[in-house]
Amino acid sequence: MDITSLKAWEMKEKILNKEISSRELLEAHIKKIEEVEPEINAFITLNKEEALKEAERIDEKIKNNEELGLLAGLPIGIKDNIATKNLRTTCASKILENFIPPYNATVIEKIKANDGIVIGKTNLDEFAMGGSTETSYFGPTKNPINKNMVPGGSSGGSAAAVGANEVPLALGTDTGGSVRQPASFCGVVGLKPTYGMISRYGVIPMANTLDQVGVFGRDVKDALLMLNAVTGYDMKDSTSSKKSDLPISIDLNERINYLEGMTVAIPKEYIELGPSNKEVQAQFDNALKVFENSGAKIEIVSLPHLEYALETYYIIMSCEVSSNMSRYDGIRFGHRAEEYNTLDELYKNTRTEGFGEEVKRRIMVGTYALSKGLAEESYKKALKVRTLIKQDFDRVFANHDIILSLASPILPYEFNSVINDPIEMYKADLYTVPVNLAGLCSMSVPMGTVDGLPVGLQIIGDRFKDANVIKAGLGYERAVL
Ligand code: GLN
């Protein structure tokens, strides 16, 4: 048996039963990484030596019969926009190519405290801006299901690493879908919890009011395990919520039917904007039948402002991006241009050399939208529409447990195709961005394949009702397996 293909919770059981050591588990994953990485390119930087030391520390704990943390020696991939002390953190950008953070993000401290092992830093679209992991300075990641296809993005490295059995668990970030969409493309589970559930201290920001750390696993139980290891209030992050302090405790008894009596909403706007591929729609319809046959109550609802979600997201996100990116000035840290005569030229040359095309595009859009005279018309209006979108969701969640949709309107696609049309690329975020605008929680769970390519079901829940999303995911998984 190839141990790397097990679920994270199964690996954990084997460690706790002393069937395998943490070191053996880690070595099996390192071997797998060495085998597949030349083709997949899910990692930017590996952390083998430190990881081996950690595995030995954990094995020592096991030998001494000390209690292990939730992650009990499991190897974990970390998206490379999350700061890791003494381990290069690049955001997949030339501008941070050699940046070594002097501190750990809170999520890394939590992984360590829970005896998880950081095995390496995973690939992403530059600064998490994108949906295909093609804009990485370190080259694209390939989809392990079909290597001619993109893995989705921006957390494509994390999703592909879990899909290719390089790690059982990984962290990503989700500003407008970057955990759920690559999970859908790679056939794994991706969960973006409620805004405020996971500390963002040490997570390099893209758009602060939308960014949230998310988790990847092979099934819903894996995602729950990872979420409970990293959630919790953090006074170092002013957007962290005290509501995140309790672990999400769910009875995992196999006999419980979580779908029985669950109230499920389907937005009619999503039906109208349905995918062009009929078979993808059929997958979604089948999933609805599974919910219905298991006793869920399904109702069509309306989210009237949903049609403005993409524009609203791309304005707010770009404005925040343009402000966040100003710190890369070639002076404090990161890349600095070699040739310049004046201070202005230093900034200009550094940023021209250091940023890729998509990052520059968003800085320009954001700066423009925030400019005097335009900010009222664009940025401030977008904030107002954001509130309307949030209120639409509030109305639905007043009497429904979850909302269901596809995670992505399109299947994984070939390299160098959609990326050439930025608007087409942005449109692919249709189903995921409203969730970030409203600060909700949401998860993508594999539904099956169309033409051999995975399709994900998106389960959306109200703020701090992450347990509903997880229960729905568990219920669906149990009903289809
Ligand atoms: N694809 C979206 C974008 O390009 C989402 C990115 C993300 O969630 N980090 O903005």
C-alpha cells in the first residue's frame, strides 16, 4: 500500500497506533515529492532538513508516551504567501525572490504547537492574484489529474500537492475563491472558513477585507482536522474573531445523516448564469438529488444583487491591492533595482522589474479607481453594493442552513489559454467572490468528473456557521460514497 494516498486522519490513526513513525511517514512523502515534483511543480521551496528534525522530535514524544497535538506528525504544505521563520517566503514573485521572514505567521505557530510538520512552501499565482497558478515567477503548477491542464488558483500548488499525494493537508488563502476553485480543479476538498476564523497575522495581504486562510484535505474530515488545528482568536490580528476560539466539534459517527431536515437554498441567479457545459450542470443537478433523497429541503431563492458581485469584487480587491503593494519599494525588503539615479527611479525600476503583468494590472486599476474624483463613483459605490450583496445573503440565511452552487463555472483548462483574456479569467470567479464580499464560509467538495476532469460542489454557510458547511459536506460525502 502507498501510505501517501491515505486520508490525513487515517495517517494520524496509524501514527497514534504506532503502526508507523512520523519519520517514516515524512520520508514516504519526501520520496513522493521527489518522484512527482519535476512534473507537477507544486512547491517553490522545500524544508526537508527542518522537517526531518521535527519528525524526530515528534517520534521522541511518541516514545515517551506524551500526548500529541491534533496534527500528530502529519506533513503539511504551506502556500508561499504565509510567513515562515527562516524559510524563504516569495509570494511567487521576483520582488520577494530571496525574502526570508524573521517570524512565523500565527497559523505556522499553531501547526507546530499541534505537532504538524511544515514540509515546504507551495506555488501560487503571484501575490495570490489569479485563478490558474500560471502567473508564478517560479513557473506554473500542473494539475495532477491531467498534466495538460491548470490546477486552478491562486492556491494551485497547495491543491495539486494534496491531489498528487505530496502532502495530505495544506494551507491556502482565499480572497475571491483561491482555495475553493483549485480544490474543485484538482478533485480535493477546499474549505474557506468565515472571515475572522483563522488569524491572518503573518499572511502577506492581497486584499485585507476579503483575504482568509483556508485548508485543503482529501475529504471533509481532513479539512475539519486542519481547520481545528489552525483556528482560534489571535490578538495579533485585529480582524480575528473571538467566535473562532472554540474548536468546531462535530459528532463523526458514520450513522448520522446530517442532510436530514437541512434547509438548502439554490439562488435562481446562479441557475440563470449556469455553466455553458451541460454535463457540468448535470453533475450539479445530481448532487441536488443526493441532498433531496437524503432528506434535505431544497428551495429556490433570489440574491438580486449577485449580478454585480464580480464588478464589486474586482474594484474593491484592486483598490486594496494597489495600497498593499506600495510597501514593495526596493528599500525595506525584497528586490532592489541595480540601476537608478533618483529615488523615484529606484521605486520605478524596482517595481517594473519585480512585479509581473497581472500584479501591475491590478495596481493600475486600483490606483485609478481610488483617484480623486473617481473614488466616489467607483470605490465608494462598490462598498455600498457590497453591503447590498451581504444583505441578500442575510435574508437567505435567516431561514436556510446552506446555499449550494458550483465552485467554478468552467472545467480545468489548458495552459496559456484563458490567461490571455483577463476578463474571461475574472468571469470564472463568478460563484466564489460573493462569499468573500459577504465574509461567509464555504467549501468545495468533489462531485465527480466530466471528460475526466474534476467538478466541485460549493457549499456556502452563514458567518460563523462553519459547522453547517462541514456537516453538509460530510452528509454529501457519505451519501455518494
Ligand atoms: N481568482 C481571484 C482573483 O484573481 C481570486 C484570487 C484569490 O482568491 N486569491 O482575484
